[in-house]
Amino acid sequence: MVSLVAASLAIITLDYRGGDRGPLAEAGRAMESALAPLQRAASNVVQPISNFFSDLADLPRLSSRNDELQRQLEEAAAAIQENQQLQQEVTRLQDLIDLGDVVHDLRPMPASVIASGVSNFEWSVTIDRGSDDGIEPDMPVVTGDELGPRLVGRVIRVTPVSSVVQLLVDRDFSVAGQLLTSHEAGIVEGRGEEDMRMDLLAPGTVVSDEAPESVFTLGYEANDQRSIYPPDLLIGTVSRAFTSPGSVETFVTVRPAVDVSTLRYVLVLRARSHSAAGP
């Protein structure tokens, strides 16, 4: 045993002193060459398992990161939608401002719709302008776009900070109107959820079936008094015409040009120099 230990120590000492040229170096290199394929095979087997457990340990962090990215994506989509809505609002407001050039003699006042009072008894909306802003009863209210102003209704009640607007579809609303093509005049009256009705047309008044027939406010002045509504505000489009043989008048139904259920911004046409007369 002593001899074997002494021999081993001698060989190790000689190998250490010989470095890469030692008596065991060649055997070590041979052993490494022999073990390399086994190490590679073992690595191919063990590495996927190691990666699996490593990924498994990372799952909570990856799930949290995924949730964060999903939240950021949803916020970005919401921001894009909000920007589109804001752009639409800017366009609507710009269209209203541009209407001031059409009705410049009436000093238009922009207002926002803050409440709806649609019921079986009254079709109205409340706006955020009142007597403090110079709003008075019987002032006409319009909306519109690049195609021109459209009649909404008239102010019927006023507080210092708000006003109630009677919509043109209200059953107590009436306005003098005129057919675009024939220039025949009549009285347009609201009928709630049904299309408005235009009465007092001359017998035999012809309404084209090929192209939409528009109805505009007539506007008039009599005995130094003007109608509440200025001329050339679009009321709506004829939906049906009725003429009976031997009838003394023709009447038509009119679909309003304004969707009163989606109103958000309007213009109140303020103070005339003449007093108001009627529809």
C-alpha cells in the first residue's frame, strides 16, 4: 500500500511538472475525447428539461407582462377611439360656427344639449344657455353642417343658466314652410314619432316621385313683424303626398332633417330688431 501511494504521488508530481507534456496528459486528452459524445448526448437530454423548469418558474412573470401589454393595447385602442370622437366633435362645432355666416343677422349663440324631455306630452331638450347669455323665449334654434342650417325648434322656457327648446316634432309646434321645387307654401306641424304634416297646400300641388322634395322655412314679414323663423332653414324631406279628387287642398308628410334623438350641439339665433309674429 505504501509503495502504491508513493508511486501515485511520484506520477502526479511528474505529471504536474510536465504540464501538457506530462505522462497523464495524453491519457486525459484521450479520456476527454471519449467522453465528449456522451456529454453532448446528456446535454441534449437534460437541457430541454432544464429549460422547461426554468420557463415554468418564469410563468408568473410572463403572465404579468402579458397582462400589462394587453392593458397598454386596450388603452391605446381607447385613446384612438377617443381621438376620433373628439375630431368628430370638432368637425360638428366647426360646422356650427360656419353657419354663423349664413344667419349672420341673427347673432348665433352655440349651446350644448344637456337633457332630453321627450314624452307623450312634450318633445323638448334643455340647453346650457339661458337669460344670462341673452336667450329669450321664441328664439329659433338650429343645427347643421356644410350643407346648411337645419331647423331644430324654438326656445319656450328660460332660466338664467339654461333654456328649454321645443322640438319641431312636438305636437304643438308649427312653422310656415315652402316646397323647394314648386315653391308652394303651407304650414308644417309636428306629430311626435310620426312624420310631420304640411297642410294648406294648393289643390293639385305636384310632388316629384323621382327626387327628394325638400321643405324649407318660408319666413315672412307682415305689418312690420317678422316670423319667428328666418327663411331657408331646412325642415325636412317630403315622405308622402296626398291629394283626393275634389279636395280643396293637398297635404304631404315631412320627415324631419334633424334626428332629435342624437342632438348634442345647437345654435340659438338671438335677438332680432323686429318683434316676432308667429310661425
